[in-house]
Amino acid sequence: MKLIFHILILIFGSLQLTASRYNEFVDPQILRDNTDNDLYNNNCLGATLPSGRICVYLKPQKKYVKEIDIDKASDSCFYGFCHTKIENSELNHLLDICLMPTTEEEKETACHYKTLDWKPGYCKVLLEDSLIAETTATLRTGIHNYSYPQGKNKMLWLSLFQNMSDSISKKKEIIKSQIRKTDKTSIEGYQIIKNNHSIDKVYFCIQFSEDIKSFALVNDDGKIIEVYGKNGLNSLNPKALLSFDNDTNSLLIKVGLSDISIENAKENLGKEASNQDFSNFVSQADSIWERNLGKIEVKGIEKNKIQFYTALYKTFLQSRIESDINGEWINPDMSISRVPEKETQFSLSNLGDSFRLINPLFTLINPEITKNFVKSMLRLFDFEGYLYVGDVIDKDLNLIKETQIIPIIVDAVLKRIPGIDSQKVWDMIKTYSLVYEQNSPAEIFERYGYIPENYFPQSVNYTLEKSFEEWCTVRLAGIYGDAETKTKLNERAHNYRNIYNKEINSFSPKDIEGKWIIKEGSRDYSDKLDRLIDSETMGSYYWYVHYDIKDIIRLSGGKESFEKQLDNLFNFYKDNFNETSQNHSKGFDNLKKSFLHAPYLYNYIGKTKKTRKALTQLMVESPIIKIKNTQVSDDGLLAAWYIFSSMGFYPVNPCGGYFDLGYPFFDECILHLPNGKDFVIVTDRKEENPFKSVKITLNDKPVKKNYITYEDIMHGGKLVFGS
């Protein structure tokens, strides 16, 4: 019976793949265009799974970094296939386990490739010596299949140390590395690295589909050494050259990783990749990506579908499992804990600004990821006794670097994501908000009503973000009937008013005496503010208070003044704001995280046509493609922006529980919700003109406000934008 069941799954699964094939709309060239420096920087143009620990990617040599390009594959040069999934910052990047197939017995060098074929979960590379390398992955294991030319040597370089940029090498120090042959088909090892203020470790186990014919070790000087029966090498920069019999042309390799131990790496590999059929792994990865990308179904022109599904692919790269398959994970003090059965610890170091768009998207299409984030935070709270917020202060730069976790947690509780202990969440957040050390950033924030620049650079940034955190906490305090905490934090939630400078109509830094910090000798007042103090704030953070827009309109001097600020941002003026205007939102070209929601702010002053006009321009210009020309770091925010905006609604306040209405760019969009219901957005317009009136209905009833709620979506139904 079980066999019949599996056969039916395979049959119906293959039929579904043939009918949909969402994977085919993910464009590798868009991913390549989004990368400033190399193939792996947050775009993962390699083999990986949603939330996967592993990404098998091509590692370019330092001097060839900018030369790798799919359109110019004949000029492309890379160092080998690496495995560690890159996170938001290069400082989080562990040195890696790197494999390079070769047919020549020579010193390890970079290799050119002729062609590169890629799709989600799979990569195929034709090397210059006609060697074919294919890769795929499970959550914790990288899978390689190498096809060597007939009659050529079948060899492989294995290395741990990689060429690093100067900025990385200054922060990292290799303490110890090892490569060791354990039996005739297996290699094991580890690497321990001092990473800024912490110690990072990576352990690996590699299994080959056939016996290792010869095993030569290479020392730190790059010289092959005689091993004399010795099967391992400890050094800072160990490498190994392996050879295999030429009886067959193919070689299957499986690489298991763990942050904890070699035994865990072996267990990860054994339980996730026991199969010896490479095509089976490829099919499995293809099915997983197809299922995840298929959570949103869009209908429209192919170009827009390609942009949409490439964007959706990118958002699924922004989460990463941290625990091994046995549930073990590393605590902040390097001790080992184990999650309950069927649960997973997620990495929290890559959240960054994901609260703005990525997590609100997950609550709609994959709340399991949101649940894992929150439960991972709760485990750290149990261990530490306080809320984990990343490196609160970078001791080298004296910068505040809190990850905005509070909005993610509060939003999950308010949306009633299943599996979350909401009372425990409230206890954790209340402790974080009310208990702090003297002279800590939080204590200084309460004492002054803002963060003085004398204490910490980027004070405007922190003051605004902390105000938003307090507002989020107030929402939970209201639910739990904690009137005292609600009153206290509600006052602090409006501390942003204390740094609003009416002379420049924006936020700016103050010192401990409450005086604006200015440059000496500046002629114009708007130039006196030291923009180097906080370069992110002087224009973009004017728009940051997305949770109390009415108050910002008031501070700005009213709707007319606020509209003028928006018009300056989008280059909208009376003389060019018309149906034939060809302006290209020049003010919005330098996109920043803090005002991605700006197009929707016209709704708050009754100018919905301008919202639609701004969105039309931005969608036509395809910001997901132009991301490398902006100042937004490539962390998936623009991808999520594109997804929401093209569907026709957007979380201006990411913790508000509602979505502001925009201007959908697909004929039809279907959200296949986790509760089994569908939410359908239909665009029934006779002509594409943002200046025409738009009649919006939800389940055949007129929508009288410029937003819909989370509950509206989760109940299922149809949202129609009509003429």
C-alpha cells in the first residue's frame, strides 16, 4: 500500500510540475544583474533549498570577481564549488569547503567555464576541459555529480582556505583547520575561525561514490607533501588532491556540513542524502522549489511573470536553518542545545530589515517560517534571560546594530500564527522594554527622549527604530491589559518628535544638551547638518514613521506640505504630472529601506491617482533588476517590494495588520493560503491608465477604505480592481 501511495504521489506530482513549472520563470540573469561583486552575494546563483543551510555556488577568485557573467561565460573564471550559504553580511561568512574537479595534475588554480545552466535547486557547468559539473542540494548537504571526459584523469582538489577581500581578512583569523581521510570513500575535517569577536566553526564529511585511488596533501606553502601512510593534515591552509580510477566517467560526491561536530555532519549527510541517484536529488529539489514558488500564482505577460518569480525566489533565500538534523544547535556561549522533536532552530543573524516586507509576506504564504523565527527567539530568551537583538553595540565602530526583531514577534502574535506561546512572547518583550542596564542605549533613549549623537553615531536611525519598537510593544500591552506599561511605552513611541527639525522639515541628530549638531563654516542651514554623522537619515528617514503617518503629516505642516515632499521625491510637479508624463521618479532612484513604502503615502492625503502613477513608473522601471544601481543592500527587500506591489497591496505599517491598496500589475493573482483557501486579485481594467478611476470590490462589496486587513485575505475571496 505504501509503495502504491508513493507511486501516486510521483505521478500526480509530475503532472502538476508539467502543468505549472513556476521554476522556469526564475531568471538567473536577473539574479546576476542584482549582484555587485560576485555570483554568490545573497542571490545564491547556485544549488540551494528554501531555508537551506547549504548553497553550492561557484566561488570566483578575487581578481576575477567582476568578470563572472553568464552572458560572457567564455571569460568566466572561478575557484571551485563552495557550500556555506551566504548571509546578509560578509562578516557572517564562514570560510568554506571548496571542491574543484580537474583532469590535470598541477598546482591548484582557478578554472574557466564555457557554459552555465541553472534553475532553482540545480546548477550545471561545462568547464574548459569539457568536464561537466552538476550540483544540487538538500537542506544540510551539497550534492555534486562530475562527468569527466573519456580517457582523461579523474581528479579533484579539496581546499578549506579561500581568497578573501581585505575587509574580511581584517576581521577573521584562522585558528586551526584539518583534512583527514577516514576510509577508502570518505574525507572529514573542520575549520575553526576567529570572526571579529566570536569563534566560528565548520565541520564537514565528504562521501564519494567510489574508492579514492590516491590522496595527496598540500601544505600552507602550496607544496604537495609525502604522507607516508599519514591520512590527515592540520594546518592553517590545508588542501588535498584526490584521484580516482578511470573505469567510469562519473563521480558522485556528497558533502555534509555542521557547526557542531563531524559526527553531526555525517548524520546530516546520512539521513538527508543516503540515495546514490543524483537525478533523484535534482527532482526532489525541483519539487520543493516548485511547491514554494507555486504558493502565489500570477497570470499575465511572460516578462512580468519572470520578474515576479525571480523576486519570490529571492525572498525564500532570506531564512536559514541553524540546527542539525538531530536538533542540536549552538548557544551564544558555544554550548549545545537541542530543539524538541520536529522543530527547527533558525538563524537570526540575517533578519536585518526583513520585518518591513519579507516577514509580512511569510505570514501570508509560509507562516511556518515566521513561527520558526519566533520560537527560535524564545529559545534564546530562555537561555540568555533577555531578548536576542544581535550585536547591540559594535565595539570596534561604537555603532548600535540592533536587529529589528520586535516587529516580527508582535506581528506574528497579532496575526495569531499557530504554534506560538503568546504569553511567553509578552513576558519576553515586556522584560526587554522595561529592564535595561544603566547607560545602555535603551536607558539613554528613555532618559533623553532620543539618542544623543554624543553617545552613539547613527543616533537618528536608532531613535526612530526604537520608537517603532515601543509602538509595537504598546499593541501587545493593550491585549494583555497592562495599562501602566501601555501608557509608559506609548509616550516613548512618540520620541521621534523630539528629533524632528522643523527648519529643514526632517529628522536630524541632537547632542546631550538638545542642540542640533551642525558643521562649522557651512553657509546654508540645510548643509550645516553633519550628514556624515548619519547619512541614512537626512532624506530617507523623513518617511520612517510608517505607523503614525497622520502625525508626520501634522509635523510637516499639513497635507499640502506633505504632498510637496512626496512630489519632490518622485519628481511630480504640476507642469509634468499628466497622462503623458515621462518623468522617471528620479528622486526614488536612490532607493533606501526606510522609504520603500513612500508611493503609498499619497493615499493618506487623498491622492490615490499619484500612488498609482508612482507605482506604474516604478514597476515599469523594474526595481528588482535595477537593484545594483541603488543604495539598498541586496537582502531581498526589493524583491518583496515587487511581489507586494505587483499584487496590488502593501504593508506600509509592517506591524499594523492591514495592507494599503495600490495598483496590481497582473491580470490575475492567486494566493494559495496555508489554511487551504485562495485569495484572488483580479484586474478588470479596460485600459492601463493610472489616472482613470478605479472601483475596488472585495467579495462583490465596495471597498470604502484604502486598505484591506490580514483577516480579509486569510478568509479567502476575491479582490477586484475594475474600471
